[in-house]
Amino acid sequence: MLSQAEREMVVRSWRLVVPIADTAADLFYRRLFELRPDYRAYFPEDMTGQKKKLVHMLAFIVRSMDWPDSAWNDDVSPDEDLFLVVLALGRRHTEIYGIPDEAYAPVGEALLWTLDYGIGKDFDAQLRSAWARLYGLVARVMKMGVRSIADRSKAGAQAGGRS
Amino acid sequence: MDRVPVLAGTLDETDLEGLVEMMTLFRQLSTVELESPAGAPEGTLWMKSGQVIDVIAGDLTGLDAVRYLVGRPGSYTVYRIEGVIDPTTQPLMRGTELLQVISELKTDSARLQHSTGLQRRGALPDESATVVSAAATAALVEPADASARQAAPSVDASAATSQPQSGDAAEQPPEHTTPLDTVSAPRLRDGSPPDSAETEPASLTALPAAVPPPPRAPSTPAPAPPAARAPSTPAPAPLPAPAPMRMPPPLTPAPGRAFAPSPPAAPPPAAPRAAAAPAPPPVPAAAGPRWATPAAPPPPAARPAPVALRAGPPAPGPARAPSAELEHSASGPHGPILAVFANKGGVGKTTIAVNLSVALVRRGLEVVLVDADPRNDVGNALAARKDTSRGLYDVLDGTVALADVLLPTALPGFAILPAGGLNLPEDVFARVSAQPERIAALLLALARPNTIVVVDSPAGLRGVSYSVLSASTHALAVVQAEPLAVRSAALVPRVLDGIPANHRPALAGVVLNMFDRRVAASLAVLDGACEIFGAEAVYDIPIPRAGVFIEASANGAPVALMDGSGGTTAGFIFESLASHVLARLGLSTPKLSDLRLL
Ligand code: HEM
Ligand SMILES: Nc1ncnc2c1ncn2[C@@H]1O[C@H](COP(=O)(O)OP(=O)(O)O)[C@@H](O)[C@H]1O
Ligand SMILES: [Mg+2]
């Protein structure tokens, strides 16, 4: 369970990642392919775009953690809705990129390693577990993506988001 | 109000707890509808933005409904609801609080089942939680039955202990930080609310009576009561019928939770905006191993004026200085700007920036230490007694004047500009961080002749660090004497080379930090650094790993000012480093005669 304090911690720590986001993306994939060289084959030859998309998505996820309780009743459009976005993202991962569920574990490990490396001493046990919880939750929703009852006709359009 | 199915599955794969946890990511109004294995509707949970709006199961609502629903087998469907909630509605509790309750109930029912020897119906994937037989669960949740209440000791106890608090809470502001017990107590207690309650809208969340209990009308679908807290809403808009009603008492909307009609249909979900967002300027494709070669970052989009690399007359003034107080920056000669940087955090940038600055000041130079790292560590390292919550980032934002946040120190000639920005919202912070021109103009404004600006950069070589580097005349690289750190330091020269020549700072040297002569790896690192940067760039006095730095940072003092415990030695090392740096900056150490006190 991701507590409010943990959400805030994640948001604050993201500030430290923003200035090094591109380096972090480099490090993340380097670490991932160190852990699982076989996963390289899932990705395109040129990783430039992929790195950007990952950073954008992480930024979106973190931003979605950052609103006050008092804003609970604000109108949020479906394409800004963390749950719906992540669910659709997960479905693309399973159905289009062919990512098996077990791949989320090494990817999570690489992510934590990258944050540890990039954030340095501030990445203490508490912050680590906050990120681990967030990742776990996002990964869980992504894995549910295949079960989503999305309008199939939109699936193609959404997959167009990749390139 | 439309509902759009989003997700469906069975509760043995994902139980209520798992569902609620995932649904905390929903910002939209959403519901989970639960059905028994036979397909009969069991209940509905309403959530939005991590808040639980209501839980309904038959004529049970709130925590009673939760107690009924926990551990029941069956299936679920998650819906997204297109519609808005009446603004006067107060959520029942946070999703995290509900999760707490559910997990307690799960443990309780597991315990109860164990002690009464009830038969297992099945086990949840989570082996800590056991599904109780339907009969036992029903007994647990039958709210009218006093003995049954005793069967759920923990919830009842919490309600009881919170009883006095609920009274207190009435006096408190209606913040939604109310402990769960306080919020839940009224629903568990469920007496008839005094009518007067409705005249006290200020304490809706805290007052027991403020949330009117659901109509207990098992046999009649209660006529929707007047929307207590939504007098402007003429009729409580019907809740979307949660699945075909095959359950005896039809679900009724909880009073006071009126839902306004749907606004014009929301657009269909599109591809995530994040993925579709305009890409930042393209990064040249890297050559060689994908991970090892950093692509040269794009040059800052627009710069007011190229920064003169050495002290001297700068190029013509900026077309447009960001603010009046930064205006003078462009005219006249300016002092050096030295960026202390590294592509890794925790290697000692701040320690070195602070102690080097102090050593330079002790040599008679004027120094402004600028903290460009949003961690605001300079203020922390010096245990500032002054307010460091505002600083560089606020000046960049234009909301604060430079003069108001430039802090003088106890050492004459030494001023500090904290990073600040602690009160800036995330989006503003991101925007001001992405303004290389303003960062350059600000540093130039500080770099008056005879002043050295030392900048403590954030970790990394891009973003703010890149802006700082390209606005600096000189750069001092910090490398931790540790093998992995040196490998990543290999990126540094390439990044510097990638900065357009007219913005490229001169490498004022490479400092090895946390050096330990007894460790072979440390020596290997020294060799490695010489190989990467050229032996002449690497200072021959590495900074030892020493307890005094930790002590100094614990005390918030620069090491040079510490007596005993090695402070003098460490201070000496920085004095020596200062000489090297001055030589690199093309400035000579002031003559001894200039340092005479009298
Ligand atoms: C929290 C976890 C993850 C996040 C936030 C994430 C994010 C993204 C994003 C934003 C994209 C861009 C395309 C799109 O939006 O559909 C993408 C594509 C991709 N991701 Fe992930 N991902 C995650 C987990 C994983 C995992 C576990 C793998 C397994 C190796 C993986 C492999 C891929 C692949 C192969 C692509 C497609 C590349 C292409 O062909 O263009 N991702 N991911
Ligand atoms: N030479 C050293 N010996 C021992 N500890 C050090 C040394 N240099 C820095 N430290 C400690 O390491 C930590 C990180 O240093 P810091 O200057 O904050 O790094 P950065 O600015 O790169 O994040 C601090 O706790 C600091 O006290
Ligand atoms: Mg620092």
C-alpha cells in the first residue's frame, strides 16, 4: 500500500532525477541489459526514442502522484487518468511488445538501481521502498491490461503512440 | 451519467484489497461492482482520486458494507463513470484507510475462522488471508445483531475507542486528515442522527451525525431522501444501476451523495498524453556501446550572449535581460564562474564547493557560492540559521529579488545563494529549471569583477547542470575514488566537448574525493582518472576519505574552521586546492603583503 507520505517522497525525489533524467535513462537500460541481455531483443535498434518515452511516462506517473487531497473532486480527463493510461500501456506491453509478466521484476530492479545510482545518498531505505511500492502498483495495473475491456477499435490508435 | 466498463476478473485472482489498491490510481470517478459466483450483485464501491466515496452492499453502506464484502468470492467489474460528483460531497475515507480496514478484517476473519473451526471455503492467493464461509461472514456483518458485532472485535473496539474523539473532532476543522476511526465511528454506531446535524456543515467529515446513515429499509426501496448537503441539486440523480438488480433490497444512493448529471461526454481515452507529448530536441544518436556514450546534449536554445571564457570584456550585451536586476550583468568585465560538477550524486560536490569557497575567501578573494542543486544542500551543510527555502530557483522564477535571498555569511567576502525553490510547485520548478538563458544571466550578474562565483551543480551532466556548465567559465570535476565512479567519469570530457565552443568552460581540474591510500582500488582510480582527463588535469592532492567531513557536515561547519579532529589537515588540503584552482583561473594568489592585517 502506497501511503500519502510515500507519494510525497516519490514526488520530491523526482526533482533530483529530472536534471539527470537522460543519463538516468541511459543507465537504466544499461543496467537492464546487464541483468537480462536477452531483453535487448524486445527493443528497437535505436533506443533514443524509447529512452525519451520511458522518462516521459515516469514523469507522468510521478506528476499523477502530485495533487493535494483537496483536489480529489477535480475533473480529470481519461487520457490524464493514471489508472487508464497505465492499464492501456500495460496492454500494449503484453499484446504488442510481447512482454511476459515476469519481465516486470528485472525491470523494477533496474529502475531501483538507477534511482539509487542517480539520487545517491538521499535514496535511503524509506525512499527505496516508496519507489518499490509505486513500481509494484504500476506493474500490477500494467499486467491487468490484458484483462481490460477497452474498445478494441481504439487499440490500434493507441499503439500508434509508439514508433 | 454513463459508465464505461474498464476491467473485469474474478476475486480469486485479484481480491478486494488488490482492487482498491489499484483503483487508488484512478483520478476519475470509478466503481467496482462485485458479484457472487452465481452472478448476483453483492455490492458497489465508489472511488475517485484515491478517495472512497461510498461503499454499498444491499442496504449496508460504508464500513458495514465493507465488512460484508471482504473475503466474499465472486467476480468484479471496474467501471469508469462519466459524470461529476456534487461538490458538497465528502469522501468517506481515503483509499489507504480502506485498505487498512480491509487488511485488518482479513486478519480478523482468518483468526475468527481459525478459532471457531469454521470450514474453509477457499483461500485467497495471499496465504495470510482466508476466505470465511458465507455464513460466518454474514454473521460478522449483521449490524443489527449486537452479538454479531462482538464477533468483529477489532473494528468494534476501534469504534468504541474513537467515541470520545468523535466529540473532540466536532471542534476541529473539517480536514480530511481525520483518523479513520473518527470517520468510521458514526457509520458503525449508526444511531439516528440528530436533525440538528445538518445545520453544521462545517464538520461534515468529523461529525458523527453529519453523514446521515443510509435508510435502513430492507423491504422498501427507500425514496431518495432530500440531498442533505446539496440543496441546489433538485433531485438526487440516480446512481447508475450497478448491474442488473437481482438482490432483494435494491441499492439506494446514500443520502447526500448526489451526483450531478454528466457533462458533455468526455473524449474517448486517447494514447497517453505523456507518450504523445512533443519530444524534446533530438539527441544526436550515440555511437559505440549504446549505454556508454552520452550523446552530446543539445545546446541551450537561446542565449542572451556568449559568456566570455576568461575574465575580460564580454561579448555585446544580451538582447533581452530576463529582469532588471540582472541587467548589469552583460556589461563590463566579470569574474570567473566555476562550476563544481560530477555526473554522480554523493561524490562530494557540495563538500568541495563549500570548503573550496571558504579556502578562497581565506585567501582574500570575494566568493559567492551558488547552490544550483534543488536539494539545497549548501544551506544544510552549513546548518544555516537563515531561511534557505527561497533562493536561486525563486529568482529564476522572477518572484523574488536576488538581493533578498543572497545571504551574507560570518566570513566577510563570502555570500551564499541557496537553491531555495522549496515552495515552488512542481511544474513551476520544472519550467524555471529549463531556462538556460536565465541561469546564465543570473550567474553573470553575480560574477562581478574580483568575485569568484562557485556553483554547486546538481548531479548529472544535463538539465540544470548542463546550463550551469555552459554558463561557467571554468569547471571543476569531482570524481569519487571508486572504480564505478571513474568509469562513469569517462562521460565527462565528452560532454564538455559537446558544449559549443563559445560556451564551453575550461576544465579547471579534476579532484579525486574520498581517497584512501590503503586501498588498492583507490590508486587504480587515480590512474584511471589520469588516463581519462590527462594527468595534468588531475590534482595531485586527492581529498582523503576522512571522518572530519562527516563530523563537519554534522556540525554544519566547513572543515577549515574546525579545530582538532583533523580539521586543520583537511583545511590545509583545501588551501592547497584553492591555489591550484586560482592558478587555473588565471588569477594569482594575492600577494602576502596584501594579506597583512595592519
Ligand atoms: C512500470 C513499467 C514500465 C513503464 C512505465 C514502461 C513504459 C514504456 C513506454 C512509455 C513505452 C513507449 C510505448 C508505449 O507507450 O506503448 C514502452 C515501450 C516498451 N517497453 Fe516498456 N514500460 C514498463 C515496463 C516494461 C517492461 C517490464 C518491459 C520488458 C522488457 C518493457 C519493454 C518495452 C518494450 C519492448 C517497448 C516497445 C519498444 C518499441 O518497440 O518501440 N517495458 N514502455
Ligand atoms: N572526503 C570525504 N570523506 C568522508 N566523507 C565525505 C568526504 N567528502 C564528502 N563526504 C561525505 O559524503 C556525503 C556526500 O557528500 P556531498 O558533498 O554532499 O556530495 P554531493 O554534493 O556530490 O552530493 C556527505 O555526507 C559528506 O559529508
Ligand atoms: Mg550536493
